Amino acid sequence: MTKKNAVNSELKKDDLIVIGGAGGFIAGSLARYFHNRGFTRIRAIDKKPLPEWYQRVPGVECLCMDLSIEANCRKACEGAVEVYNLAADMGGMGFIERFRIECLRSILINTHMIESAWRAGAKRYFFSSSACAYNTDLQKDPKVRALKESDAYPAMAERGYGWEKLMSEMFCQEYWAERGLKTFMARFHNVYGPWGTWDGGREKAPAAICRKVIEAKDTGNTTITIWGDGKQTRSFMFIDDCTKGIDMIMHCEDLIATPINLGSHELVSINKLVSIVEEIGGTKLKREYDLDAPKGVAGRNSDNRMIRKILNWEPDTTLRDGLKATYKWIEQQYMARKAGRQIVI
């Protein structure tokens, strides 16, 4: 790796790292990622009550605050050297198609956080964008070509969630152009893994299917319900690749104010995803298709040419390996809930 791409090239171990949304899946995993690498001052913020956080990392300062409120953002960013904004109201397709206003309101979080980071003198600011920012007209075929970064324009993002991401990217680009704050943006493609949401309506397809297979085995039910016709295609990125990618992107000078894909290029249909989980679970289920359920675009995949060229790296955990770890964790959570113990959902 060249010097310009060196990870954590400027960040000292005692510099203050602020992570918004850290009571959730990805940001909570990011807090653990930096803690495991020896960073001693991490401030984690989420509006959920502390007992409901997905992960509580020892030694990390945890604050319960709503970051859609500007005063809370000012407090959160005090003394920050780097700010990672992953806070948002979001979930799987069942959530983002039904609650578009809540998704759009997340623009308040980024608006206040980036202003607060700039006022606090932070050196770097990261925004978690999404592949939902891409033009939906390019995603109408399950055999979709991989989406490259320029495909966000002409703009036709997914209603609600996708437009919020696209507008927040613009804020990040203008804070660099006008005020000199180094901003970084990664367009996530379907992140999954242990410690992720797996029940309750906000879960994404890999976790939902793992849960359904586990549930079917436990109850003796031989049927699984799949949203849509099962022919929709996606790529799915394992959480460990995501946290590593965030770190590398945040500390690459070539990516200042430049949105970039962060996702796997391994494209699979939802039917194939179900088959892999069935194999992991050692079962075969009858499939029923709910054609009226939220299903999103017909196809979406990540074009990784840019990230390979700039970082000499791309997410490389195979879907099967990532699903094995995810299935095992969700099975433990499922059985713990059945036994009446506290769990993460």
C-alpha cells in the first residue's frame, strides 16, 4: 500500500474519535474496530437508551442523545479530531419503503453534525451514504450491470432514504469546497453480519432469511416466505469488510469529497441467498412468494473498479463465509430469546 493510502496515517491513539449512531449495527461495530486497534478516546452516540444498544464497548464513552437536534451535535463533536456520522433512521426494504418521512428527516442529523464538526475544528468527517442514492432507472433488471460512482447522476434516487443520502453527500462536498473540512463518503451496499438487526421489521434480507430458516427448523414449519419473486439480485457486504473499508476511505487523501462504492461485487439472486442459508442450516424448505411485499429495485451490484484502483483493496469476504458467521450468531440470539434471556434484535 502506498503512503497516501496508509490507514490511520495522521490519527494518534489518544485523538478523540466521535461515532454517531453507535447504538446500531455498523457504527457499533466501528467503535469496536477502533477500540481493538488501540484507540483510547472514542465517543459513541445514539438516541436509543443505553440498554438497547447493540454493542457496548468497554472503555468507550457512550452518550444517549438525539443527533437530529443541533445542540446535541455541538456537544457530541466537542474536541473531536475525527467524526464518523452513521446515525440515521433506516432499516431493510420493509422499513425504508414504508417510512420515507423518517428516512428523509435524517438529513437533519448530517446537517447539524457536519456543521458541528467544522465548528469543533475536526480534521476529518465521514458520512455513511448508500447505494440507494443511485439512479433507480438503472436498476430495473435483475441482470443489472454493476453501478459505478457516476451513475448517481442524472439523479433519480430511491424515494425518501436515497434522496436523503444524495443531498447529504452534497453537503459534504460543499464543506470541503467552501470551508476546507476534509469529508469522505462511502456508498454502502447491503451490510450484514453478527450484531445486526435480525427481527422486528428493520432487518435486511440476509438476517431475515437466516432468522426464517432458524425459525422453520425450530418450529417444524417447512415453508419460508420470500418477499417478491426471488429473482431480485443484490450484492451483500460482510461487516468486517465494511469497518475496514471505512477506515481506509477516511484516511485516503485521493478520496476527499469523493463518493465511493463500499460493497461486494458478488451478485446473487434472493433465491440463491435462500439456498445458501438453507445449506448452512442443513434444511430445505418450501418457498412461498409474497408479491405484494416491499422488494426494492430489481437488481443492484457494486462496481469496484474505483476502490480497487485507489485503495488496492475491495471487500473480499465471500457471501457463504459471511453468512455462516451471521447464521451462527442469529441462531444463538434466537435460542437465547426462546430461553427468556436478553438479546439484540
